[in-house]
Amino acid sequence: METKKALPILFLVMFLVMVGFGIIIPVLPFYAEKIGASPTELGLLMAVYSLMQLIFAPMWGRISDRIGRKPVIMIGIAGLALSFFLMAISNQLWMLFAARIIGGFLSSANMPTTMAYVADITTPEDRGKGMGIIGAAVGLGFIFGPAIGGIFSESSLTTPFYLAGASSLITFFLVMFLLKESLSKESRHQAVTKKRSMWKAFTGPASILFILQLFISLSLSGLEATFAYYAAEKANIGTKQLGYIFMIMGLAGAFVQGGLVGKMTKKYGEGNVIQVGIIISAIGFGLILLVNNFTTAAIFLTIFGIGNGVIRPSVSALLTKTSTAGHGSATGLLSSFDSLGRIVGPPLGGWLFSIGSGLPYISGAILSAVAFILYRVYSQRAKRVQTA
């Protein structure tokens, strides 16, 4: 399948997936509370989804290497639709948990398989551009989804769940009718006999990239979990203004991912883009400590968002180019580390915030510095492997 035809379809698919996912974000806390969830149970409800992604994303990535990308993407999207409809009809807490567990288990197929699809259809030179386009779709979906969910929740708390389910169903049929399989039969056959090389790939220099992604995800989720409290304390910023700030940050990140990542990785290489992204993120974390009004909050968070936004697509591109395992196996494990960061980050960020309001951002800058050092170590090891 031609890249020119496939990438816009993949962009639309991931945008709609994330819109559906985003629709329920502002509603779920109130919906769970209405059913009788305590704050701790609400936290578990959020965490269980990421936990399922952590456990099962590598499995789906490997399966997509063996049976093809299209069926696995369809399973992921169908699982998402099913979970939304199950949430809509939930009237007891266990039903809500069951829906989240089913949704997390099946939808963990989406991101790694889509990334693997991009790796299948792009040349190594254009890999960063493809990954950036998917990153932009995810970012834009997260901007529009919560806004739609917030609007429709005013009529009924169940409406957003039905809407998210319907959006996922439409996406399922889009994939069924418009997306062609990207993985050849020969590649699928090779994946079956590649178990040993996969283990070798993940114990080599590439393993450092997974840890790097974990630290980036950890610092980002820590910021997302605490910034609302920090902005209220430092600059008296309310929820509406906060929504605008995250929207500006998201749009800037999506613009950079969709338009600049490809050009930058093609010209300077993924490694240099990752390093620049980490430096800009670290500067963003430092600047957040100086927030004192809406304007500074929007500018400083956007600087952080731009830096953070270029890292994941570049890491994905580099990993699929250098890993000797199948693309699905590589992107599946990367998604798993990403999920681990999202599970650990919010409680860690909250704990640091309770000690000192600036600590989540100081620790974010430190984690960025560690990630930078990790990349340098990866770079040296990769060179040694190439010359050996």
C-alpha cells in the first residue's frame, strides 16, 4: 500500500480513536462517583487501564508481526467500542472496572500496531515523519475529545460514553474498508521464526531506548497530574483557563509532530532530534517554576510540550530502524514502558507535590538530564556494536 494513501487513513484512525478515548476523560470521575466510587477507587479505575496496556501491548505487537497489522488494529478498536458501551450501561462499580479491564486489554493493540504499520510502509529516511504524523493525530484527538465530552455531559453523563462507542464503531469500519494490510506473507512467516533474535534485540543497545522512554513518560505524567494544583496555587488559574493552556500546548505539540519532526529527523537524524527534545523539555520544566500568570503558564508549558512532543516519534522511528525484531514487537514493548510511566508518574508526582509544590518539575528536569545521559550511552554502545 502506498505511503501517501495509507498515512492519511492512519492519521484519521488514530485521531478518532483518541477522540473517543478523550471524550470520557472529563466525565469518568463524576460517572464513577455517581455509581459510588471513592477517590481511591477512582484512582484504581484510571490505573487499571494503563496496567492492562503495560501487560498486553507487547503481546499484541508480537501477534501483529505474525498475523498482520489490520486484524490486530480492528481487534483493538472493537475492544474500545465494546468498553465504551459497557461503561454506558454500568450501574455498579464492578461493571465499570470490568469495562475498563476489557478496554485496556483489547485497546492496547492500537498504538503499537499502528506504529508498526507506519514502520512497514515508510522508508528509514521518512520513518520520523510517519511517526510524527501519528503523534500529531494522538495529540489532536486528546484536545478535541475532552472538549466534546464536556459539552455532551451536560445533557447526561452516559451520552459521552455512547458517543465514544459510536465514534469507535465508525473507526472500525474505516479500517475494515479503507486500510490495506501492510505486512507481507513473507514477513509474517519470518516473525514466527524470530523469537531468538527478538530477545537479542531487547538485551542489546535498544533496551536503553525503552528506559529513556519510561523516564520521559514518567516526568510528563507527573506534570499532567499536578499542574492544575500548581497553576491554581502560583497564578490563581481556574479549570477553564487550564483547559485553554493544555489546548495551546497540545496544538503546538501536534504542529511540531505533524510538520517538523519528519523534516528534522531527515536532516539531522533521530538521535539529534531526541537530544534536542530532551534539552527543551528540561528547560520547560525549569521555566514552569517561574509561572506567575496565565500567559507565562501557557508559554512555558508550550515550550515543554514542543520538546516532549518530538521525543516519542523519534524514539519510535529509531527503534524500528535499529531493532532486529519485528516492528510490532519493538513498538509493543515501547508502549509498555510508556504505560509504566503513566502508572507510576501521577502518584509519584502527587507525593512530590505534597512535599513541595515545585518538586514534580525539579524532578522532571532531573529525569530529563538522566534521559539525555542514557541517550549518550545508547549512542556509544550502538557505535561499538556497528564496528564490532
